[in-house]
Amino acid sequence: MDNTGIYVIDVSRSSYAIVEPLPIDRVIVDDSFWRPRLEKLVKITLPLQFLKIQETGRLENFRMASGRVKGEFKGLWFNDSDVYKWIEASAYALAYRWSEELYKMVDTAIDEIISAQQPDGYINTYITVNGLKRWVDLAWSHELYCAGHLIQAAIAVRRSLKKNDLYVASLKFADLISDTFGWEEGKLKTSDGHPEIEMALVELYRECNRGKYLDLAEFFIDIRGRGYVTKTLTLRQFFLPSPEYLVDRKPIRELDDIAGGHAVRALYYMAGVADVYIEKGDSKLWSALESLWRKVTSRKMYITYGFGSRYEGEAFGEDYELPNERAYSETCASVAGAMWAWRMFLASGDPKYVEVLESILYNSALAGISLDGTRYFYVNPLADYYGKHQRMPWFECACCPPNIARLLAYLPSMIYSFSKIDKGIMVNLFIGSRAIFEVNGNRIAITMDTMYPWYGKVFIRMEPERVDEIPVMIRIPSWVEEHEILVNGKEFRGEPGRYIKLVKSWDRGDKIVIEFKMRPRFIQSHPYVEANYGRVAIKRGPIVYCIEGIDNREFDVRDLIIDP
């Protein structure tokens, strides 16, 4: 595929990527389910988040770090990251829906960040404003975590908005980090207590082709699990996290379980490991990732595709420890799970990863933001019988609002992709949209119309500039029991849980009609999940349904039973 456009993850030159995403600016989402949500993201959600960022002192912290104003640091020590995530989400959202108002907000935030950069490249308002020593409390300071989000924001701004100022600042900071950490004598041999920078450094390598950033990402992957991270703990923490919490119990190639691991930390780490694998091709990394994927998705994931069952440490529990009423299932963990799933798909082309991604999108992630785009869940329990769990407009620890905004902004880039092996177009998510592929000099327009996820009918129209034989690969979800696929009226059969490969000389006006029969299904959990004895879940298509107490006040939803 011709590799021009605005990539969220650019694996166009990655040796071990099987799949290449379609650039975000080559897709226009126009269906009745997702388009209103993406429009609200630009018109309502992101502007409101910027106001919250201002009101809560997050931008003021940068002004204090730069010396523009005097005062005391406001909020939590990792609040810089919320600004960076918001910038990244805004930059990618502006790639497909322009807003001058939002652009000016981004520009304002960038100016404050750059002004706060220290002469050697360092940026962290908590450390700078409070006059603290750098890198001494890495298990808890989030310095590299914040740096990772800064790098991702800078790449997004460079790719989408064609602005280099934040990117130049991030390179200077990345160079400082490269000079500070590593296996070489005199460098710090540890990592951040919160993984994130690994993904950022790999994407920075993809952007500028400087191998030292990829090597540094690999160092941060490999140093974890050897106890070096835990050793940086000090008495400043309000609790002392364990090696399990910090995902510092075993090196990645030996890691067999993440029980007790902070869910977002663990999932960001896995996503970073997947990124390193895509570039380096270390088979032992892939074996570890596959093993942990099987463990997490079969024993530690909720039916809603949420992650992290414990309030204590926002952590994964033991196998099958999945309570409903006290489920934590943080919105950020859903975002992190989606990031891991997407990278596993890019590395393998296996549709099982897209199925998890899709299920996260329609269930645990989308529940994290209100329909009007103004309120958020931090945690997502599967049951609340007393009506106390309500979405909020913001949080003191506001990691989730800009994170769900990031995931929504990524969405157009996940609908389609290109198979490097089959040299074919892949349809991953069934979302009404228009897309442009450029393959071997042939411009191929695709239109997809659907009422998914409510109905399983999908219409695809092909419009190549010239007649060309190219595979079109369509994912058939594993839950499908009956399906029909017609190409210009000719029937084809596929296998649920796989892609069907349709190969023909495509001409203008060729039509693919797909119908997945959608029926409500009762889903039983594994018998080891004690919380689900005598219970079933109801699922139709990709959506897990909920009995809404707020809509049924005339009775207690706990009194409902299924007629066998």
C-alpha cells in the first residue's frame, strides 16, 4: 500500500508487521452510530476537557514551571499527562473533522508546554515547580510515563497538524532520556513505575528512523521484572506498591501471570512489548505475549471486556476472580486493552484480536463516556443495585476522560487495514464509512453502509480507478451462527472467527452484501467464577446487554429470572 497519510501507528516500514492500518485521513465515518459520537468529540468533549484542564490548574502548572507566573503546584504529580493525552486526541480528531476553536486550544497548550522545557530538554512540572531531584523516585514519580505521553502527543501534532515545535521539544527530551537510561556504564538501570514510554519511543523511532529510540524502548522492556523498578520506591508514596503491582515480578520472557498487577500498567506494558516485537521480531517476546493474552482474555477479563477486578491497586485479580458489584474495570484499562489488542493484530493478522478490540469499543470503553460526551465513568462495575454509580464531568485523577477521547479519535484508523502478506484490503470493523486505498498505483474507493451493531446487514461498494485483481478480506465474527455473503449476487461462504478472502478483478460498482444473523444469546461464564453462579449474560451481536434499574423502577432487577 502506498504509505502516505496520517498514521496513528505507522508500521508501513516495520519488518514484522503483518498488517498495516489505513491512515486516519483516508477514512470518513458517516454511520448513525459512530458519526454523532465523533462529531461530539470535536464539538463538545475535547473543548470541555480543555476547559477542565485550565480550571484545575494543569496548564497553570506549565506556566509556573516556565516562570511566567508564580505559585504552588496544583493537583496530582502526573497531571501533565492529561494535557498530553488531550493534545494527542485533539490532533487526530482534527485530521478528519476540522475545528478552528479546537486548533487554537491545542496551540495554546503547546505554547505553555514548550515554554516549560528546561535547557537540557527536561519537562515535568511537578518536579520543576517543587524543585525536586529528577529520576530518584521512578517507581512512583511518573516522569517517564508523562514523557511518553508528551512524545505521543508531539508525533500526533506533527503528523496531523504539520506542526513541528512540540515534536522538536519531544526529541530534545527523548535525547536526554536516552543519555540518562540504558545498559551502558554510568547510566541509570531502571524504568518508570508506570509503563507507557515504551510505546512512545517505538513510535518515535518509526517517525524519525533513529535506532537509539527503539533500543531504549527495548531496554525499558527488558529492565522490567528484575527488581530495579521496585528498588526506586521511597517513603513519599501513600502506599508501597508491590513488585506485582509494578509488573516488576519477572522479566517479560518469563512472566506467566499478572495477578496483582495494576491493570493499566500491565496492559500498557504489553502494548509496548508488542510494539518492540513488531520492529525486532524477537520470537520469545511473541511467545510471552501470546501466553499472557490467552491467560488474560480467558481468565481475567469480564464479559463486558473490562480489565482489572480489584479496587485495591486497580489491579488484576487471580484467575477467575471477577466479581460484579465491586468490579473495578477502569475505563483507562479498556483503552489500554484496546491498544494491546490492536498491536497484536498488526503483528499477526489474527482476527481474534480485532474481535476483542471491537467488543471493548462497544462495551467497556463506550460505557466510559456519556451519550452527550460530557461525563465519564472512572470505573465500570457490572452491577449497581443502589444507583450510586454515576458518571462525573471530571475527576481529581482525570486520566480516563482524555484517554477515552484518544481511543475515539483513533477509531477511523481501525476500520480498514492492508494485509502485507496477501496484498489485500481488510475490513475489520463494520462501521458506515468511506475509505481510499492506493495499491500499486490504483486508487480504490470503498463505501460501507450498515446499521451495525443493531443489525447485521453490511453493504460494501467498490470503486477502483481501474479494474484490478486484489483480495478483499472481510472479518466474520466468531459469534456468527448464520451468515450470507454475496458478491454481485454470487454467494460465498466463510468461517466464523476468520477472514473470508474474496479475490476477483474488481470493477466500479461491484457490490458485496453481507448479512450476519443477529440473535440474542445467553452466555454462561466459566464455573470457577463464583460471582456468576445461577446467572447468565445476554449478548446480541457485539453488545452485552444490561438490565437498567433506572428504566425499571417499578421492580427490583435482582428479582428477574430467565425462563428456562
